[in-house]
Amino acid sequence: MASTVAQERLTGRAWAVLFVLCGAIFLEGIDISMMGVALPSIRAELGLTTGELQWIGSGYALSYGGFVLLGGRAADLLGRRRMFVGWLAVFLLFSGLGGFATEGWVLILARFVTGVAAAFMTPAGLSIITTTYPEGPQRTKALLVYAGTAAGGFSLGMVTGGLLTSIDWRWVFFAPVIVAAAILAAAIVLIPRDTPSVDRREGVDVFGALTLTGAMLLLVATVVRAPDVPSVQTLLTGAGGLVLLAAFVLIEQRVAAPLVRLGLLRSAPLVRANVGAVLLVGSFIGFQFVAVLYLQEYRQWSEIKTGLAMMIMGIDAILAPTLTPRLVQRFGNARVIFGGFVFAAFGFAAFLPLGATFAAILPSFVLIGLAFALAYGPLTIVATEQVAEHEQGLASGILTTSFQFGAALGLAVVAAVLTAVGDYSVEGFRNGLMVPLAGAVLGVVVSGGHRSVISRMHRVSRTS
């Protein structure tokens, strides 16, 4: 969007537009986390296995991650407002369809299409922010509020999902329809029309999107089905995923208007931010999957009790837009991200004793909420700063791909571990929890914060 807000403080109109965009990302976040709490009830009614159950989440995440780069490109090419409003309507329709599903495959299909809608809607919304608010304090504030809203949606969706599932799990699908309708009406009124920032004659890289999506589907399916199929089949599907990934790279090198300009990936901060996004969301979603199954199916907690307990992680909705900006201003994005991953590692480790009471699991949920509050927003800033305006949709799409592929991969690995164990024993759940813990530890390393710590320790040792 060509116009920007010139003042230091956001105007009323700027806040109104931001409110609409935050509403959409809140809807996307709450939609995912509500689904996590509802999974045991969905399994009970539709008779799904653990592997089939995870595809309700993975199908959404993979279609979302696979098409979001195309969505980002479409926002630059066809107009950000058009993509945001149009695909929000599709999101509304197919979320409602999922609520009427009586077979597992229908539900998975509805989630897949909803993911495609989110893939076009979300980068359009994020790029509206990054092109409306000038780089600096205004954009930083807008992005942190936006990211905090998304993080809050993830967390608050757990208690909402518990409340709705206690009535009927189908309301987990119907409730977003109501919210989406309100956001759609506001978006039509408040978001101004914009001029595409890319020449339409450059075209759209559909084959790039298809090969990337196919690669992600095959790679995740390889992990999920590994415990149940012959090793030869695992090798074949894994090899197929890698071949499609190689084909994607070749297409991007040769096509006139690539889905991903590979030169953009030469930025080390951008690459680290996206790897961090994979690890952060993958760990969080994988943890949620294990924790919900443990609390509801092993400890026999109700949906409401589970949702209320996990609502503690919603602390990020308060801290992300209030505390995180101050920490970023004082310490910088890299150190705040590093701190977030440290909190995540301690949070997942704190759940390993698998306590049976609220008091026993409270420290884990508090630490994880703090982790999300610290890491999510700064990762978004690093992944989109110093990127040209005409590639903001692309940068937003790459980041969202990382978030969604992380979610699908985290679910796949956790489901594979639980399936390999064969029963829901304490040891099985503990093995599953090692997956998000490993992801958080890797995040500590990848975020680069460990270098400053080591350097500081080295200076201290030299002076002592």
C-alpha cells in the first residue's frame, strides 16, 4: 500500500486498520489451537487413529505452508486488499463446512482448503502492515501488536476450544465463521484499495507452489507413516519429497517470475529467523498435541479443565504487546529471541515429570507463555525488516511457510513417536515430549544468542 502513516504515533484510522488485520491473525491462531483441544472428541466420534488425527492439523498446516508463498506473490501481483478480503470469505465458508463433517476425510479436506485460504489471506494482511507503516518505531509497534495478537490467539484458543468442545466439537468450526463474518464486514469498510506493487505481466509461479506443497506433503507423510509401513516405502516417499524439493529449486532458478527469489535467502538474519520460526511453532504445536492427549485421555481431564489449564499460556497475549517492545528496544531482537527459546526449553522440561495436578503443570505453562511472548514478535520483525517494499509479500510468505511447516513437522514427529510406542503410557508421553524439548534446544543454538553468552563468559574469564 503506497500511503504511510507519517506521525510518530498511530492515528485512529491506522489503529482501526491494524485492529482488523489483528482480528484476522487472531482468528487464524485461535482456529489452530481450538482444534488441538478438540482432537480427542473428534477422534472419539469419527473413530480416527493417532496418525489420521494428526492430519487434521497437518493437512491445514501443509496447505497453508505450501501455498503461502504463492499467496504472498499474489498479494504483490493482484493487490493486498483483494487477496485479504476474498480469501477471508473462503476461510469462512470452509470452516463452516468442517463443522458438518461426518467422515474423517471430509474434515481433513475442509481443513486443507481452509489452510489454502489462510495461505492467501495471512501474507496479504502482514504485507498491508509492512507497507502501510514506515520502517522504524511505527512498524515495530504495529508488528509487535500484530504478533502478540497472533500469539494470544494460539493460547486463548485452548480455553475457548475446551468450552466449545464441552458443548459439541463442531462448534470449534462454527464459532470462527461468526468471527470471520464480523472481520470481513469491517475489512470491506476500513481497508483502502491499493495498487499492485508488481507488474501483472510477470505472471504467477504455479508450478513452484505445487512442487513445494508436494514436497512438504511427502516429507511429512514420510515421518508420520514411518512406524506403520515398510522401510522401503519410507525411503521412497522421503526420496520423492526431496526430488520435488530439488525440482522446486530448479524451477525458481529458471522461471521468469519465481515464487521465491533465491537471492533473498542469502540474508543470514532472515534465514536464522525462519529456521527459528520452524522450531518455535513446531515445538509449541507438538507440545500441545502431547499435552492435550495426556491430560484428556490419560488423566481423564475434561475439555474445559484442559482448556482452562492451558489458558495460562495465554499470558503472551498480555506480555507480547507490552513487555516485549521494551525488551527489544533495550536488548535487540536477537537476544530477546534467544531468551524466548531458553524459556521454551525450560518450559517443556518442566512438563516431563507429567504431574497430575494443576499446580504441578503450572510452571511449564507459564514458561511456555513467556517463551512465545518473547520470541514470536521479534522473529517476525527480523524476517521482514530490510526487505524491499515490492518483496514484502514474499518475505511474509516465507515466514508463514516456516511457521506452518514447523507446525506440520512438529505434529508429524510427535505422532510418529507416540505411534511407535504403541500405547499411551507415561513413558510414551515422555518420549513424545522430548520432541518439542529438542526443538527448543535447537532454537537456543540457531538464534545465535549463545554466541554472546559464550563471548561474555570468555571476557569474564580473561579479566578474572
